[in-house]
Amino acid sequence: MHEFTITSAIVEALFDLADKQGSKRVLEVYLSIGKLRSLSSEQVRFSYGILTKGTILQGSKLIIEETDAQIRCIKCGYMGQLDPRDDLGYISRYPRYYALNVRIPYRSREVMNAS
């Protein structure tokens, strides 16, 4: 259950952010999870509830957005969606070159995007 460990790190980052802003209470948290992270939103939400109990985050609304995975061709710059359920096999059948000439942009792999 790596979701608990990752959620713990996210909660710690939220504590730091709230402290820097002088917040007494947090009402909402927006979390963007890249689909390639293979994190269960339900498990993240469950872990968040446990980890925030008795803190300024307790009772805050956790809004989770799952962002689509994207690939970008190194040669031509083509960008397209990647289906993570395909075990990354899609890359080996890349429609333009049929080779591993692609990169996965960082935003497709990120766990948390705070704004």
C-alpha cells in the first residue's frame, strides 16, 4: 500500500505550506495525480482521512483530479495520449516510428501539482 506513504508525504507538504501561509484551518485540497503513478484515488482518500485526523487538515475536502498520460516523440514533437492500462506496450507500437523514440512528459508522471 504505497498510497499511504505517498499520501503521508503529501500531507507533510500541506502542513509546511499551511504553516508558511499562517493558516489556522484548511478547507479544500486540490490534488492532481498522473495516471502513470498507478495510485488508487480511493486509497489516497482513505489514507488522507487517517493522516489528517486531529490536524488543521481534518475535515478538509480532498478533490482529486486524475490527469491523462501523454507521450511526446523526440524526433517530430508529436504528442498523444498514452493508456497506462496498456503496460506501456503502446510505446513499442508507436504509430510513427515503431520504436522507443518517445518521452513521457513530467506532468504525466507527477503525483502532486500545487498551485
